[in-house]
Amino acid sequence: MNIQKSESLYQEALDVIVGGVNSPSRSFRAVGGGAPIFMKKAKGAYFWDEDGNRYIDYLAAFGPIILGHAHPAVHEAIVEASMNGVLYGTPTEKEVRFAQMLREAIPSMEQIRFVNSGTEAVMTTIRLARAYTGRDKILKFAGCYHGHSDLVLVAAGSGPSTLGIPDSAGIPQSIAQEVITIPYNDINALEEALNHWGNQIAAVLVEPLVGNFGIVPPVPGFLEKVNELVHQAGGLVIYDEVITGFRFHYGGIQTIFGVEPDLTALGKIIGGGLPIGAYGGRKEIMDKVAPMGPMYQAGTMAGNPLSISAGMACLQALSKPGLYEELSRKGKRLADAIVKLADEYRLSVTVNQYGGALTVYFTDQPVVDYASAQATDGERFAQFFRLMLEQGIYLAPSKYEAWFITTAHSEQDVDETIRAVDHAFSQMSNK
Ligand code: PMP
């Protein structure tokens, strides 16, 4: 495959953009390095790169593009909104209508505030939980990603009840020590942490289904236990639904699981591909937010007409009956085919699939938490990633990411993908 233009653009990019990319997850470092592919245009389920190669896109821009690229309704909404001015700095009717749509779909979000990214949404829910409870500490789960604000870039210490260590340079130890990180799906570790720190914990931050060390569902009873124990200890439960919101049905995954948090953070899909975030929850808690209360949060671009219009158009399209069943069916067809092929080629592969999202791990073990995701074979993944890329299938360049099926992926696209997996596995197999 000729990727000459990507290679030369990468050299220019390295000179002027740090690392050549505007987000580290776009780099190919985790899959052996070299030039990432520079995309030129996208339509439906496809990408075309600068050299004219076509790819079936399973990245979906790390989640938001659930309707495929350049969806006509979203496109029209953006064009129409842009004709009336892109930013007012005043309230608009559309913001109210969109907040009403979100609340109808996710009833635990009694009151809502729009922001510009998932990072901002999560960051603010933490500040709000601290303002509401008067406590400082945060409990979170290892390997979950909640954006790049200081508090959530803190990793686990060496044992379940140790305080965090910074996961990034530039985060003060004084902040890291306010964060406790425990393994996902581990109720004993949760009990232990709460026994130790319970009366100091403002909130537990949860991905109700993990998307950030691959797709990892909660074990039965886990989310219920989180609610029960954290509430007993006087803390709040925050769901980070930045990935899961409107991904698996029309609403939050909290509605599917039947467990409600106190606060929810949203992003990605609700902007239809434009920058957005939102947070919300019980009115009594949201009343702490300025101008109603003492917790300050603001944004020049928040609730801008373009993002709101794109988000509304996206959600309207997603409300079509049967849409999510279709995504799930395709997700399962793909996952089942990959498992079958791995068996045929005697490769150690575990596929975690939930609805229209899946992760292919190179391991013979189940993946239920970060440690088991870390233990999967990154070199095998890198080899698989390259073999798929050469055949025009674009996967996220990391063993920790998900494949996202969009409404634009046709049965033929899924067939073509399965044929590519067959070829890739045949190259990887030494049977
Ligand atoms: N939370 C989760 C669960 C995410 O997956 C992400 C982004 N991948 C974020 C928060 C941060 O969102 P953003 O990149 O829009 O700031």
C-alpha cells in the first residue's frame, strides 16, 4: 500500500505539531511506530487517505461517529445553523430543547449543563461532588480513562488501599494523593477502600461499561454494589458515559443496567461529531452550580449553536426504531466470526463484544479488568493491526481500544472485514 503522502506529511507535522498529532492516541507508537495515516475525506463507513487509499472505518473518531461520516441530517443541521451565526454568548431555544431531549432519554439528569468536551464534563462532576459533599477524595478504577484533567490522570499505587501516583508529569503529588484507584469489577477492593477512606470520599467515578481498556462490561451486581456502598459511606456516584451514552440504546447505559448515578458526564455521540460535553444529575446537587450556587464552571463556547444542532440531528436519527438492534446484530456477527476464525487458525484470541462495540484481545484469558487487558499480547495486536490496515480496514491503533460499528456499515462491509480477518489470522497462524 502506498502511503507516501502520509509519510511526507508526517515529517512536516513532526516539525510543527508536537509528536505530529493533536492527540497522542492518534499516533502509531503503540503499534510499532511510523507515520500515522493522514485522512483526507470520509463518507459513511469509509475513509480516504491523502494517497487515495480507501478504508472501512471502525475507529468512528473514537466513538462519536455512530451514524457514519457526513451523515446527511447532521450535515444539513450544521450548514443551516452556520447560516444564522455560529456563536452568540446568549441562551438559545435549541439549548433548552436539546437539554429536554437528553433528560427525557436519561431521567437521572434532572438538570444539565453543556460544556465542550468529555474532559470538561467529568472534571466538573468531580468539582461538583466535592462542593456538594465537602469532601476531597475521589475513588476511581484502574485503566479507566476520564479525560486529561489532573485528578483523573492518577494511577493506582502498589496495593488496593494505597493512594495514587501521578500518571503524567506536571500533576502535583498533593493532587494525586486525593485519588484512590482500585481494580474494576473488584467488589472486595471497593469494600476495602471504603472501609479505609469511606468518610473522606466525595465520589466514585465509574465507566458503567468500560471502553478504555477495550470493551469490558461490569460483572453482575457490580454497579449495584458501587451505589450501595458509596451511598452508605456518604459519597456520590458519578457515571462517565462519555463513550456509553447513546452508544447502546437511545439514552445512557445506566437505563439498560437499571442503576442510576447521582451525576452523569456525557460527550462524543451527543455532539454528532462536533465538540461537546454535558454533565447533569439530581437537581439538589446541580443547584450548587453557578449562578445558582457556589461551584463555578463556565464556557465561552458551551452550548454553541453548531454543536447543539449537530447533536440534536444525531439524536433524532438515533431514535429510529430498531437502529440499535441492528448495530448489535452486526457487532455480534463480526465478533462470532472473529472467534470462529481464531479457533480455525488456533490463535489465542478473546473478543469482548457488547452491542455494536467490540475489542479483539490476543490472549487465551478472559479480560475483566485492566490487569487482564494489560496482560494481552501487544505485539500480536500490532501485527494484526498492520495486516488489517494493509487490507483497508482501519482499527484504532492500540490494543486497548474498541471497534465501533456505525449505522453506515453495511452487511458487505462486515463481510469484507471478516475476509480481512481471515487473511490476517492466516498470516499470523503457525498451525
Ligand atoms: N471519558 C471517557 C470514558 C472517554 O472515553 C473520554 C475520551 N476518550 C473522555 C472522558 C474524554 O473526552 P474528551 O476527549 O472529549 O475530552
